[in-house]
Amino acid sequence: MTNALKLFIVIPCYNEQDALPLTAQKLLDKMNALIENNTITSDSRIVFVDDGSKDKTWSFIAAMHKANPMFSGIRLSHNKGHQNALLAGMMTVRNDCDAVISMDADLQDDINAIDKMLAHYADGCDIVYGVRSQRTTDTAFKKNTANAFYKMMKLMGVEIIDNHADYRLMSARALEALAEYDEVNLFLRGIVPMLGFKTATVEYERGKRVAGETKYPLQKMISFALEGITSMSIKPIRLVSSLGFFIFAVSIAMLLYSLLRHFTGATIQGWTSTVVSIWAIGGLQLLAIGVIGEYIGKIYLETKHRPKYIIEEYLQ
Ligand code: UDP
Ligand code: MG
């Protein structure tokens, strides 16, 4: 590598007081090693974004910042979720560095993959995706739901990188492009591949959370998947329209059939089929209204142009 780059590592943290001490130490060692071998500059930073934690996360970040200028902290005024916290961090630092690597606070992402990411950056890549080589440490449930999620996203026409969460390197230029996306329902894993640029992937083994517990219970996982689909794709609407068309065609065939039955003199049976079809049509209509409502909800939020996050404090 010829020129050392100014690297910022951005880490969203929500109630991570148990994991942070270890994570901070491991990352600091890594950064120092990279400075030592001239890969990154000495004014590189580790930026923790406190996503409105209720525990001692922020006081720990502030203390680390005081003890070592390599640590920076950004504090959001309210819990806005992983994606928004990450975005807040990346957008805040994008003019101060050459590249940003985003990762989780629990060290599940192998920090040794950073070297490979930086090598790809030196090769001219603007985006380097960290991709899990295996999921041996995840529960069968997490593995299956994750696989179903990737399949579903692809089916819905969303370009998404398999087994890639939010462990990735982005150059300042790629971040600049990302900043152009002004939408409130920002689904990073779908938007980033849309940016283009030269990209690469780096494989790593995903480990266990070092401390604390997951901040992504099933409920959050489901709403994350729904967010992803409805903010990236209009296929569900198309699906409903085609279904509506199909049902309409069937009902015409049924009309012809019942007229035929009428003229051949066999009426007054068919209570069952009538009731069943009323329910079926009613259900379908409700489903369709629900899907459309989902999108209207999105439009409603977009028109408000609410800020995605508010930074309360920035320890530079
Ligand atoms: N996180 C966040 N805000 C939230 C939930 C999670 O900033 O509302 C952070 C969390 O601190 C961690 C990362 O997002 O750094 C991933 O969360 P977690 O490790 O709990 O998810 P999992 O690995 O279990 O899917
Ligand atoms: Mg985790």
C-alpha cells in the first residue's frame, strides 16, 4: 500500500455497556497496528454512535474519548434503530475521512477482515462488503430466518448481497453518493448496491456476541424485513393487481357457469359456494387494501421530510 488512508470506524451502539469495553480495546489494538505498519494515518478514528441508550453506554464513550483522542462519540437524542444510527455516524464523518468501515458493537464481525477491506480499497474499490462465510455460531432459527429474508428480498426484485449485514467499507465518494438518497425509509442494504462504483467482497466468520444480548428480537427482525421490502420494491402492489385480475377472470367464468345452470333449471343450491366466495373476495380485498395502505404510509412519512436522526453531541 502506498498512501496511508484516514480511516474512520463507525459503530452503532444501543445499550452496549457490557460489550463496549472489550470492543474498544480490541479495535484500539487493531488501529494501532494499522498505524504502525503505515496502512492508516494516526488521525484515524473509532466513532461510537450512541443510539439513545438507556444504560451507561454514553458515559463510557465520553470517558474513552477523554482518555484517548482516537475515540469519538456521537450521541443521538433518541433511539432511532440500527440503520439510522449507522447513517448518522457515516453522514457526520464523511467529510473528515477517506473511508468509513461500519460494524457492530458486539465484535460479531471479525475485525481482522479490515485488512482485506483496506487492500481492496487500495485497489480502487469504493465499496467492500463483508460477507459471512458460515453461520456456525448462529442458532438454526436465526440462520433459517436470515436465509428466508435474503430469498424474499431477491424475489421482490431488491438487489441485495447474500449474507452481508452492515459490515462494510465505503469510500468518502460512495458516502457522498449515499447522501443524495433523501428518503426517510432508508434501507441501507438495498441502497448501497444501487450506488454502483467498483466493489468487492471479503469473507469472514461471524462470531458470537462478546457480551450483552441481541438488540434484534424477532419482532424487530420482522419489521426490518417488511421495511426492506416495502421501501425498496413495488412488487407487492403488482402482485395484488395480478391477483385481482385473475380473480376477476375467474368470476366471469363463474358468472357464465351460473347462467348456464340457471337456464338448464338447476338453481337454489349453491349456498356454500356463495358464502365461500363472499369470504374469499372480502379477504382478498382486505389484503389488497392492507398492502396499498403500507405504501400510503410510506408516502405519508416521506412527505413529512422528518429528519432521520438528530445529533445531540459530537465529540470530535
Ligand atoms: N443497535 C442500534 N440500535 C438499535 C438496535 C441495535 O444501534 O435500536 C446496534 C447494536 O448496538 C449493535 C448492532 O446494532 O451494535 C447490531 O445489533 P445486534 O448485535 O443486537 O443484532 P444481531 O447481531 O443480534 O442481529
Ligand atoms: Mg450482533
